[in-house]
Amino acid sequence: MKVEMKLKGNMARSVNPNGCKQEVLNQINYVKKQGDYEGTKKALVLGASSSYGLASRITAAFGSHADTIGVSFERGPKDETMLGTAGWYNNIFFKEFAEKEGLIAKNFIGDAFSLEMKEQVIDYIKQEFGGEIDLLVYSLAAPKRTDYKTGITYSSALKPIGQEVSGENINLEKEELFIQTVEPATEEEIEGTVKVMGGEDWEWWVELLKEAGCLAEGFKTVLYSYIGPDVTHAFYHDGSLGVAKEQAEESSKRINKNLKSLNGESLICVSKAVTTKASVVIPILPKYLICLYKVMQEMNLHETPIMHKDRIFRTMLYGTESNYDEKGRLRPDSWELRADVQEKVNNLMAQLTADNFKTDLIAYDLFKKEFFNLNGFDVDGNTNNDVDVAELMRMKP
Ligand code: NAD
């Protein structure tokens, strides 16, 4: 059966598993090309199946020879009309490539917020993973979370606070620039976003892992955050997601206290804006991205998730260029936020119109390609769009 890219707005409705395999391999090859580094050897990655989480897992495994456990929420194939999610296949192929190198690559599919998942992972670490981990990457981006202590389910809402925000956005399905207006978040929506995208569940993971004796001396944990420039603040940093990320910083402080006895470290890593399943549905962000990419590409600064995470692991988390900011956070986003970059981005954003947004003036084509790549389409090195559904159904993560 042939597969082709199908979109609904900025969400993919199809997947090319052959392309996902090649994309995972391309990322592995990128890391291998940079050479080995001394980093994690036993890592647990929450949100391991795509973008920042997958990139973290790939650099850990193929740059630092780490055994890894990945937790993600993905769907497998059901029939010809439902082939499952890209992350499902990323898990399968990551495991295949890692095992070829003699590394452990265990996948857990399910709800990382649940107590059951925490217990399953802890049991696995104790019984089959050598008893301890030295790194926990928290890279979840989720619409919902059920708090297992109260049974209440919360939803996140990516909205501004205290004001309505209007701006242009891109519809990838229609290839149109359109005006989007986002209403301010209600108190309940802000609370929900903090519950889902803040740091509470991160703290619970670390507490349970520590109580079970699963954290190695010198253990590190990192959560990915975003701040971005002024133009994105109204709907991100100053919006509901920004409040959640600020709360995660408080969590990080508490985790740091909890890890003192192990000489451990909890870190917030403020990462750059990249094309991911989560970021393309953030209101108005895509318009900023297509201008940012053009500028960063021209200045030789453009990074995909694997380039960004590999640099962070080598030079910051396990390197000597941590450059902590005044709040003790890692700031690899400093390239994005450079004054010369932002000045050029602002100039481009001012020139952008519905007529010119697909031209060479900006990087719409690159943005679209990166989005297609997330779902296994238009991947460098893959031309095969033929899949055997029965064979796909047999593959397990
Ligand atoms: P993504 O959508 O590509 O990946 C999210 C991951 O979370 C996937 O592996 C998914 O399976 C997993 N997941 C979702 N719900 C889950 C659940 N209930 N249980 C288990 N797994 C679940 O997201 P991303 O863009 O890579 O974002 C990861 C983190 O990086 C987020 O915290 C985000 O805020 C942060 N970040 C993103 C950007 C960006 O530009 N994309 C920039 C800075 C920081």
C-alpha cells in the first residue's frame, strides 16, 4: 500500500514508517559524526518518541553509549486506514538500531503521568536495568493529565493571559497565512496548563525513583523549557504555558534539594524553538519560526532537535560550556535570542504577507519539510512510500 502525507490543519493524519526509520537513522548518523563523548550511561527519557525527547535519547545512546528506557504515549497500526503514529515507529526503529550496537533500549507505551507507569518503570530498572539510572529527561508535551492522587483530569490550554491576542498563523493543510485570534485563558485553564505542563509530575517521578533507590550518585535530571523573544511572549512566555514552565522552575529547586544527598542536579534547559508536533499547534508561533529559520540558516545557526540536543548534551549537560544563567538554567537558546538574529527576524516578520510567505524571502519550505519529516515524509535518503500493513502490525516497540 502507498502512503502519502495527509494533513488536517497543522496536524498530520498519515505516516510513512519507512521515512520514520530513515529519519531515526539520519539522526543517529548525525550524532555519530560528532564523535563519542562521556555522558550518561543509564538514561530514562519521558516523552522519548519524538522531537526533543527522541533527540535526547539518540544522543545519549549513540554519542555516549547509554542504555535507555523511553516512555511515550503512541498508537500502533490497526488497519490500512489507521497506521498509527510516527512516534510508534520511531520507538521501534530506535530500539532496532540501538540493539544492533549492543545497547539496551526498552520502550514503555502508556501514560507517563500515571502511578502504574512509574511503578512498571521502577520495577524494570530494579530487575533488568542494573538497578539505577544516572539521567532522567522530562520531555513530555501532553494535552491532558490525570492526577492519580485525586483522580482529577486536567487539560492544558496554550493561551495568553489577561488579553486577547491576534496575529498571523500558517495553515499547513491549506498553505495559507491567516489571522488567528486567541482568547485569554480562564483561571481554570491556567491551572490545568500548570498541572499538565508544569513540574509536579516531574517531582513525583524523582521522588518515587529516589525512594526506590533507583538514582545513581551524581544523578542528573533535566526539563525542557522555552522563553523566546518578545514577539512570542504574549502567547507563550507570558501565557498559560509560561506560567507552567515557571512553576517547573520551582519544582526544579525542590528536586535539587531532594537530590543533595546524592550529589545530584536538577536542571531547566531553556531550549530553542523548533518544528515539532507540539510547537506547530501553538498559536502564531509558526509565523515566527519561518522567519527565524531563514535568519538562522543564513547565519549558519539553524538547528533541528537532534542538532540542538546533541550540542546541549556534549557541551552543557556533560561539557564545560554550561553557561548557567542568573537563575541557574542552561541557555542553549542564546543563539536564537542573539540581538542580531532577533533584529533580522523582526525585519522579516514585518515584510511577511499572504502573497510572499512561500517565497525564498523566508524559510516556509524548510519549516514544511521539517514538519513532513516528523511523520516520515520527504525524509532525506528515503524514497520508499510502500508499506506492508501486515508486516507493520507484526512490529512491536
Ligand atoms: P512532542 O510533541 O514532539 O513530543 C512529546 C512527547 O511526549 C512524545 O514522545 C509523546 O508520546 C509524549 N507524551 C505525550 N503525552 C504523554 C503521556 N501522557 N505519557 C507518556 N508520554 C506522553 O513535543 P516537543 O516539542 O518535543 O516538546 C517536548 C518538551 O520540550 C516540552 O516540554 C516542550 O514544552 C519543550 N520545548 C519545546 C520547544 C519546541 O519548540 N518544540 C522549545 C522549547 C522547549
